[in-house]
Amino acid sequence: MIFFFDNHKFIFSIPLDSLNHQKYIEDLCLKEGFTKVGFAKTEELDKEAIELKEWLEAGYGADMKWMNNSYEKRINSSQINPRIRSVISLAYLYDTPVPHPNEKNIPYISRYAWGKRDYHKVIKKKLKSIVAELEINFPVNYFRYYVDDGPVMDKVWAVRAGLGWMGKNTTVINPDFGSFFFIANIFTDLEFSYAEPIEDKCKSCTVCLTECPTGAIFEEYKLDANKCISYQTIENRCETLPDEINLKGWVFGCDICQDVCPFNQNNFFTTDDNFFPRETIVNKTYDDFLSLSEEQFNSLFEGTPVRRAKYKGFIRNLRKAKSEQTNLP
């Protein structure tokens, strides 16, 4: 615990021998704005390892070759550090009550990216603060965090930690607040009382499969990135996108399979204004965006995930989506 007196910094370690350290850590994470905290025991992911290998070998990962390169670490966290015993998995809401504009001349940007800051930066700042306090109170223990940016199976650990179940659209779904949340994981050598998995409540529902316009969710719980609008508009670096992929107005990411999910109709929203849509982009038309120079694009999307598509990719997406929308009856 840190106190400041007359601009001097004093650090006091809480005597956690007498405290429930699991409750202390959960409260610490909730205080930083996370919606839910779960704890999972790290084990080698035998079933998930087979599924991931088959998925990669079938080519469903498209050009995301980095997933092959980190395969061993993904399936076995001891490859990251042999001391690791547990994962603290965290959910952070990003949905807002603001709908996408329903106008033919306005393109769609995924909800997670239409705010003013990149979620990696927002959440890493929170995790840095959490881990700094943990390292004070657990000075001999190990902590390492990731936010969708390391060789770990984020969604698998979130499911094992009880944040939700793996939905048929391959997102993690919580029965209370749906799937519009970021996942962060802290790996540690501390041990806890571990969560029981949440029951899969998708049951007979297949709305995400039927509403996916490209057939990317080709089977329950299986997604082909080659056909996914999110992959095509963000990760594909080719000069043109496949003719058979109709973007349906999406120019960065795609929320369709989440928008239609019954568990995302519960009106649980973030209070973090970093993820509310910016008026400077949410009502811009295709032509507004297409008129941007590269310098203007970089300035408009500074510090946001949209920069990942790069200027050429974003303009490519806009031209294709506009053409498809223009040809609608």
C-alpha cells in the first residue's frame, strides 16, 4: 500500500498472512474497474491443444502465422515461466448504449474501436497498477499480465476461471453481461480456490451462425478467419479483399455475431468514456473518410485500434464497402 505525505512516498506492506489473499486480489481488481474476476488453475491444455492444432493445420487461422510460432506457450503456460500455478482472469466491459448509425452512407466501425483510446493501453495501465501493489504485498511471488497481446489462450483461461462459457460464435459469453468485454489475464505462482466452469447456455440457439453474412462461423464453436469480416478488415494486408466477402458496411471489425446474441440484450454498459463512440468518427460518411489524407487518418485515429488496419487497408475497406452498399437495391 502506498501513501504520500508532503510529496514523499511511503510504502507499507499489508500483513497478508492473516487475510484472505484471494478476496484481497478480487477487491483490488474490482476497484480498478473490472466487472468480474475469476481464478483458474494452470494445467496443460490437452483438449484445447488438439483443437488449436487442427484449426491451424486446416488453414482457418488465415495469415496469422504468429499463432503457429507461439503454439507451445499457448498450450502450456509453464513455457512462459515454470513457476506459474494460476491465472487471474478479468473482464472489462466496453459496450455502450449508443447504436451504430443505421444509414446507408455511414460505414460501421466495431464497438471496441470507435472510442478514443486503444483498449490495450487502457487496461494495461490498470494491470500495471494492480501488479505494482501485488508485488509490494507478495514480494517473492511471480506476476505477469497480458491483454490480448501474448502467447496465451485468453478465452480458454477466461472460461476456466468462470467468466463465462465459450459461445458458438467463439466469444466468451457471461450470462449477466454478455460478450462485449475485454479479457485480461494475470499469471502468477500464487494458488487459490478455483472457479467451477459456467454452464454453456447457448443450448439450441444458432442465431450467430445464421446471421453471419459470410459463413465464417461454419460450425458451432468454429470460425474460419478467412471468411471473417473482422479478420479481412483488420489483419489482411493484401491490396484487395476477396470478392466473395461482402463487408455489409463494416470497414474495421464486425459485431454482427455479438449484436444478435440474446445474451447481449441485457443492457449492461461500460462507464468508461474511453470506449464511448467519438462524434468525430461515428457519423462520418464513406466520402468523409475517403477524403482523408494519410496524415489526417493517422491524426484522427491516433491511439486507437483502427490504426492497426493502416491507412491503405482502411481506404481499401471503405472503397469495397461503399461499392457493395451502392449496389444494394
